[in-house]
Amino acid sequence: MTETVYDRLRDQLDQYSVGFPKTQSGVEMQILRMLFTPEEAEMYLKLSMMLEAPDTVAQRIGQDTETVTATLERMAEKGLVFRIRGKESKKYGAAPFVVGIYEYQVGRMDRELAQLVDAYMEEAFAGQASQQVVPMRTIPVQRSIGVSWPVAPYEDAKQIILSKDKLAVTRCICRVQKGLIDQGCDKPVEVCFMAGSHAQYYVDKKMGRWVSREEALEILDRCEEAGLVPQPFNAKNPGGMCNCCGDCCGMLRSLKKHPRPAEMVVSNYYARVDPDLCSGCEICLNRCQMEAIRVGDDGIAQVNKNRCIGCGLCVTTCSTGAMHLEPKPEDLRREPPDTGRETMMELAQKRGKSLIPLASTTPA
């Protein structure tokens, strides 16, 4: 069978983040053909994750600047590449499928694409993602951390918000996608934060809106009340933070498929029950997104540490104070990389991949 530009595009996307694996049904090819024209697919293959100006790309690939500029701008508007605006110029770079192109469809997703993505998640994507550390990390919800130990700023959702000069909020792509196929939940939708250049990209494309720190903190409070898990990108200085549910979120759904989610997610806490205080009310069972809690024959809640991802949702609604979070032992604690790029490099290495475009490594 002759290799098409879409075959090469799939292989390239599979290099980045959690990958874009091949399926038996070929549903991933339907997604790519819906999103990319052949010309756009060819252009994507000529890009890297390093941001470049159109004239630089044009000179490198031997095409005229006007054509390259028009193609890249169209792709940025379609959410197929990332774009950053300078005072006098724009730069573009390849985006992974997740976190990236999929999320950038929040303003363009329709029922047909939502159905294709859901089928793909079930057949291949969730299965592969559940076998590796995901690009997001779980941090405790507010009010679930005790005062007896220090909390790093990158593990404090409030401090992440307060540290950002520019903040935008957007709708959760997972809840949007699930809602389009009549499988949505009743959780809040406008709950995902972007900072810096990512925030500017979302606002420029009318996928999100600017918010003050005060409004962002109010949204965080509503997310906690609704039982959503705060998940920033796995870096000390994250460019975004989602608030996720186990019903719709691709990352949490992937983790739930694994017998030991605690090993896959980057989280430094786990929940513990004080049996003398537990009333067996079972509220924590409904709050837990990983099905990590059960009530034993003695009527006391029990936490499965292999499944607990340390979000603390069970803590904030425990009326008796029986539930609390504890930090994991030092040998099990993990510090996130400094930057998102380091995270992408780490993910690629663990999957035996490289961030170098395949076209650059393939002999002419």
C-alpha cells in the first residue's frame, strides 16, 4: 500500500506527548482527514515544536514566504499548530495531538468529530496513555492540605493562579466533546485555565476569555464544590491547568483503566482514613474520581493506595474529619520538570521517541 501524507502525519504525531497510535479500524485517519487538508498535513511535517517565523520556515523548505504565511495562519486558526504573536511578527510550531490539537478544537468541535475522537480514545489512545506517565499531574484541591507540612508552590492551585500575570479561562474540551455525543456530565464546563502565550492564543482565537486572579480563584472554588480534580501541566511553571472529572476527562478516564493509577500519575499525596472518626456516610465514594475508596464490612471507609491520586476531594466533604491527605514517603515523591518542554522531552524518551521531526531523520 502506498504511504500517504496522512500516514506520515500520524507517525509524526505519534512522536509527541502521549502519542497518536495506529488503530485497526483506521479511525485516527478519519480524524486527520477531517482536520487537515493534504497541503496542511505536508506543512505540519515540515515543522518542529520549536517556534519559527514564516519567512524562516519558507527559506528552510524552499517555498515563497507569502504562501507559507497564509498556510500557517490558516492552520493556527484551525488549531493545528501553536501560534505566538510578537509586536511585529508571528511564530508557529507543531502541536501534539494531546495536549494541543485536540484541546484547540474547543470552538470547532462538532458531533461528527466528537464521535470519532471518542471511538479513537476507546480503541487506542486511552489504552496507550494508561501505560505511561501522563503530561498532566494531580495536585490537591484547596482546603485538603493540612498545616503540618510545607506545600510547594507548584502543588498549590491557588499559588499557581496567583503567580500568573495573564490568565484566560476556556471550556473543558473533554466535557464539550462528551456533551456533543450525549454522554456529558453535570459538572461546570468553563474551568480550564491558560497562562501567558497560551492564554493569548486562546483569547485571540476566541476560544477563551481573560479573567482576573480574583475570578479565577472563584472558579477554583466552584470546581472544588463540584468535585473536579485540579490538573496543571506537569511542570513547575505550567502554562495551563485543567479541572477534571472521571466521566469525561481523557486523562482521568485513561488512568481509571490502569489497575494502579497512583503509579502513573505524578502526585505526591494519598488519602488516609482515621477509623475512629469515620461514620461510614459514603460521601467520599461519590467524590472519588478513581474508585479508590470502598466501605468495608465494618462500615469504615478504606483507601486503596494503588488507586488514590491524592486529589483530596474526599477530604473537603468529610464532615467528621476522618479523611485527610498525607505526603508520600520521600522515595515516592516526584518533582515536576522545570518547563513544559522538559516534560515533552521526558515523555518522548520514555516512549522511545524523539521530538526531532521524522522528516529530518529520514534519508532523502
